[in-house]
Amino acid sequence: MELLQTIFAFVIVIGVLVTIHEFGHYLVARWCGVKVLRFSVGLGKVIWSRRFGPDQTEWALSAVPLGGYVKMLDARADDAGEIPEADLAREFTRQPVLRRIAIVSAGPLANFLLAIVIFAGLYCYGIPEPVSRVEIKQNGVAEQAGMRTGDLIVAVNGEAIQAWSEFRWRLLQGAMRGERLQLSVQRLNEANQSELRVVSLHLSGISADSLDQHLQEQIGMEMARPPAILGEITPGGPADRAGLKAGDHILRIDSLPIVDAMAMIEVLQAAPDKSLLIEFIRRDQRLTLSVTPQAELVGEKTVGRMLAQVDVSAASVIVQSGPIDAVSRAVRKTWETSAMTLTMLGKMLTGEVSLRNITGPLTIADYAGQTARVGLISFLSFMAFISISLGVMNLLPIPVLDGGHLLYYSLELFSGRQVPERVGEIAQRAGLGILMTLMAVAMFNDIVRLVW
């Protein structure tokens, strides 16, 4: 069932993003008076098509669902033949260079616009997000800076934040630039009163090799999770037989400190049918009991459970904005994500960031399935980020991509002459080679991630 969900989610993401991208090309081509022969979602052999519209444009679905294209009337095409006199003015290469630039850039711009629309809609609707409260690891950069477990981050460099995702984004940006972040944190003092402190977090020593996956680990912090406070106790279960009650706050298991609910679950699962000494607080009293988690088979693995509910979800806040502010935030988010993508690509070229960070269709499909199972908000957010990535990648100055064509037309704009056809052919072959190499690296990384 999960595989089918993943495939379906992947098809939806790719189908929507490719359609939007190509529709951008199509609309601007029509506005510029260029005749469009075919609009295809997918590459390769056409498996379904219909013709309609004033130009009898062929609307098609093709066999390989990893792209698409808009075929315009173009004298350079092998199958162009002799163009009727009436259509010469609508042929692509006869258009002024600024029109050609507009047509080619319309696809990536459509992807950016889609991301802005999605983000703005989500901000208007309200996004439930975990609060920006942190758990600090010993001897890490964050602890050395003076941060403490339980600190609530309320601002970064004077800019207010509400949720964990906002803080993590600022953290990623700072690490990419090697900056020092001024974090405003709310902390409980010894009198159990909230106070505001400013902590300087130096990120210049953070390795840029795999920022996305290991950033928090390198800094020594992660999102705070709820404490191990028991909820409903199953009658007759190990916890009930041992004398544990709802509201008990677990502190230690066999002298091992329990920092949160997930830590407690992990310790219990690793000890089926093993007697454990549990230290906990009940109504300001520190007590100790012995519990033996019962063994249960989960898949092919035997785990321990003491049959007591515990809340593992972090405290959350609704991040919501009015329409104007939502659009402004969405534009900024799209711009910053685009800039971050380009920065990562630049660091890959200089060797500062590993090529392992390049992902392909298998990883996209996996994440599409995961976010779809979480909910519509997560799925739409993922689609927006992939739409931005698609827009940025298509603007790279690589022949065969939109960015390569934009490079040709920009040279023509400044020199007054078109790029020689022979030069264009050589560049196309080189660009195709670069693109195939990137796809091979992406597929290799995808397979490595899935296998290991």
C-alpha cells in the first residue's frame, strides 16, 4: 500500500510541476504570436493525444513521466519541412530576441510563481509547526555558546521567529555562510521565571559537506521533544502491574538519564522481558520501581513494551498571516530557497559540499510518499520546494536546458548576432553529456540512500 501511495504522490508532483512549467512556455509563446504544434506532458513516445484550439495544437501524454516539452514552429527542426508563407511570421527563430527570452524564461518563472502561490496559501490557511524549543547535546557548539536544553528561540539576528522550521532555515543559511548568529532565547531561571537572553552561536567551523542531513548533529542541538510523562496505563500491563500511574514523570531507567519520551521508548524497546529499574517523580516525590517490558513481535523484530501511553509530539504553534503578509513571506521564502539552492550548487563545484547531496527521482518519489502520508500541508510544502528546485535547475546555463538557451539569446542581445549553428550543435552535445552525468550521479545517490 505504501508503495502505491508513493508512486501516486510522485506522479502527482511531477505531473503538476511539469504541466505548470510547460504551460508557462505555452502561454507566453501564444502571447508572442508563436505557433505551438504540441504540448506534451512526459517525454518519448506519445501514448495519447488530442488536437484542439485555433492552431490545432496537439495536447499529448508521452511515455516517460520525467519531463515534458512545448514544440513550437521552428525552422531548425528536422521535421519542419517547408513552412507556409502564412506561418513564417509565427516561426520561433524569426521572433525578436527579447520575445524568445520571454518564452524560454516563462517555464522556470511559472515554477517560482507556483511555489509563491502554494506558500502564500499555506501561510493564509495557517501551518501547525513545532515550536522552536531546543534540546542541547553535551560538548557541542551550542552548549559551548551557552545554550541550554529547554531554551525557546524567539529571534535570530533580531528577526522574530515562531516555529522550529523557521529557526532551522536561519540555522542552515548561517552555516552555509559561516556566520555568527545572535539568538534571542527565553529561558526559565532558578526561580522558575522566564527571562530573555542573547546567545552568540558561531557557525564558521561547521562542515559544509553535508549540511542538510547533519547540521543539527554538528552543532549539538535538536528539536526538544516532550518529557517522558506517562498517560493512560493499560490495565494488567507491565506498567500497571509494577504500580506506575498516569502523570508519572520518568527520569532514569537503569541509571540511564531519560531526556524525553522517545528516549524512554527506545530504552524499553531494546529490553524485552528484561527487568528494568525505573526512577520517576510522582507529586514531587522521587520513587523507584521495577518493570519488565513484555516482548512483542513487530515485523521481524522483537521489542519491549510496558503498555503505557506517552506523548511524543512536540508542542506546536499555528503560523498564520494575512493575505498581504502571506504573499510577502511567500516571495521571500521562494527567493531565499532559490539562493540557497544556487549556493549549494556552487559549493559542490568548488568541492566544499559533497556530490552526495544531489538527489534524483527515487528520492523525490520517496519524500513525496512520506509527505503525502503526513498530510496535505506537508505534501504541498514539499511540492513548492521541488517546484523551486526545478525552476533553478532549468535556469542553469547548460545547453539543452532553458538556461542554456537564455545564454545564447543573451549573447545575441549584446552582440547583435545569433550564435553560429555549428557552435550551438557542439554546445548541445556537451550540455547533454553534462545532464546525463548529473542524472547518473543522482540515480547512484538515490540507490545508495535506499539500500544503505
